[in-house]
Amino acid sequence: MKFKNSYIWAGLVALGVIGWMVSGSFTGSDEAGTAAVNDGSGQDMTTSAGQTQTSPEQTANAAPRVSAVIVENAQIRQSIRASGITEPQAVFTISAEIGGTITKVAVREGSAVEKGDVLVVMDTDTLPSRIAAAKAEMAAAEAALTTAKTLSGGTYEEERAAALANLEVATQRLEIGEKLVAKSFSAPVDLAQLKANFETARMTLARIDLEKNYRAELDISQNEARLAGAKSSLVVLQDQLAKSRITAPISGWLETVHVDEGEQMPAGVVAATILNMNELSIIVAVPQTNIAQVAIGNPVSIDVAGIGRRTGTVSRIASISTSTTRTFDVEITVPNPDRMLRAGMTVEADIDVGYQPAFGMSPAHLSVASDGSLTAKVDDAGVVRVKPVELVRSGVEQVFVSGLANGDTLLTFGQAFVEAGDPVRVLMEPTS
């Protein structure tokens, strides 16, 4: 009986507790369902149960935290990087000026040659004996000319003096004859003879004055022509002898020899090809956005795989862009005194275009816009702003960009999780 009574009392207690809880939920529903909220003006504002109103302070506290640094631009040397291939400054093809049989090829392909080095020798045949004969002919013409000039030196004067003396004698005799005839001491026929002698003497003097030793002058002219012809023949033969030895017109690399010993080579055939390797040219393509920064004479740093760095200068800038890439060809001249550089090598060129204010940062903190341009994110009074930037110098761990003002707060670690217009809390990085 006692066992049943305990169950009865336990049930009554449970019913009482349940009744109290039910009565409490209904009677306290109004108080629990409303809450007073102060709007900051001294009045309370209530919100219904299940709704939350966030204050500005709570919003700011909820914004993501992003690391940041203060921008301090520095003067950075700007360079434009482009790749290209080395080319010889000039390619010379040496042709035979005369035909003949090749007796000797004096050099090997791929060897360095200096200006004036003999490359190919051809058979001279009878040229030496013909040159000796031309020299003998020239000596004989010189001797004949000297003799003619010697003989002409006084012949005219002597002949004229004699003719003048004869004319004076004939004149005197004519005057005497005329006086004798006038006094009838001489016959008229004698006077006629005297007149004839006078005319003969006068004509002789006139002829000598007219000729002025024409024969001697003719001999001189003929011997001068003979001497000039001998000299011309000698020059032609000596030129042929010189052209029988094909020499290098410049210093460089003998790239190709096109003939062999014993070969009959006609005039005009290419005998060898020489590359001018004392200086090399590199053609690089510069985009339209950078071409205005490049000028003739800009220094260029060149990296050649397997050789190292070299220096050069900008020597030519194209005025018209290429039709396919819309880039401009820029020619760089590189000295090659040790001839270590060869044609066809791939190089990386950094064209130095001067100094520009820029800020160094990690490339991971840059963003790429939809049009492909680079941007950086900065803090503007707790709001993210995006600024366009341009690459001044690039590296593996650090890049330098322009477009940021001194004092800008650049977002760094965590900037990828916020966008333009988002609220942001900055955590300044310690300065080194």
C-alpha cells in the first residue's frame, strides 16, 4: 500500500511542476517578447523578438582585417624588357673580279680574319712577264720624250735667226738694186731677181714663225702619248695581278668559302662570305605603350645565356609598327671585341629609359583588371579603393609600380578577400 502511495505523490509533484512552467510561459510572454533599445537620443526603441539591429561600431568591428603599409615612392630606374636574337652588323659576299684557276684557298670556314688577309689565290698565268714588258715600254717612252724635249729646245730660235739674217741681206740688196736701176747703172732684170730673193727670205721667216718647230712639238706629243699608254697598260696588268688574290675587305668571321682549289672560277662568282662580328645588332619588339619612352642612345643591359651580361645602345627605332604584332622594332648595337657573341643567340634586353617615382611591393599584392591592366587596393577612411598602376621594374620577389601617391595606405596581406567599396580594418605592418 505504501508502494502505491509513493507513485501517487510523485505523479502529483510532476503535474505541479508542469503546471507552473506552462503558466509562467504564458504570463511572461509579453515581458520576454519585448526589449528596450536606446536610440542614442534618450528614448528607448523596442524590437520584436528574433530581430537584431547592428550599430555602426558593430559593423566596423565586423569588417575584415587586412595588413597595410604606407606608400613612400623612390626614384627607380625604369627599364623596358624585351627579347631578341643577335645578328651580324653586316654580311659581306666577296666575288672574283677576274676569272681564273684557283691555286690556293688560304683560310678555313669559321675562322677569324682580319682586313687584308688573303682568302683565295688564282693562277696569274703570263701576268708577271706582261707586267715586265709594260715597265720596259714605259721606260723607253720616257727616254724618247726626254730626247724630243731636248732637241726642241733651241732649234726654233736658231732657224729664225738665220732666216731673219737672210731677210736683212735680201732687203739691203733690194734697196741697192733699186738705186742702181734708178741711175741706170743696172738692168731691170737684176732688180727683179733681187725682189725675188727678198720675197723668198720673207716667206722663209714667216714659215718658221708659223711652224715654231712643229716637228719637235709633234715628236714630244707622240712620245707623251706613248708614255701614257705604257703607264695605263702597266696599271691594268698590276690591277689584274692584285685581283688574282682575293682578300678580306673587313675584319670578321669567315662564314663560308664557296670555291675549292683547282676550280675554274669565272669573274663575278661569289668566293666567300664574311660576317662583321665586331659589333652585333639585336632587334627587339617594343609595345606601343612603351615606344615613346625609348630614344636613340638609351643604354641597354643584355643578358646572354651561357655568356653573361653585355652592354649596348639603342641605334635605331622603327617609325612604322609591324602589321602582325603592332609592335615597333628597336635595333640595339652591342660591341663584341672578344668575339664571344655569335649570330643567332637569344638574349634578354633591358632598355634603360631613365628614372621614375615608384614604390616597391610584392607582386602578390597586385590585381589584374578585366582589361588586363594592373591595379592595387588602398584604404580610404576604412573603405577599399582600387587604383590603376603601371609596372616600372619587375623582379621575382618585388616589383616597382607607379601610380600610387606618397602617403597612400596600400593593402597587402589579405587584400585578395576584399573588393572596391568593401569596409576594411587595416593592420599596419611594422616598418623595417
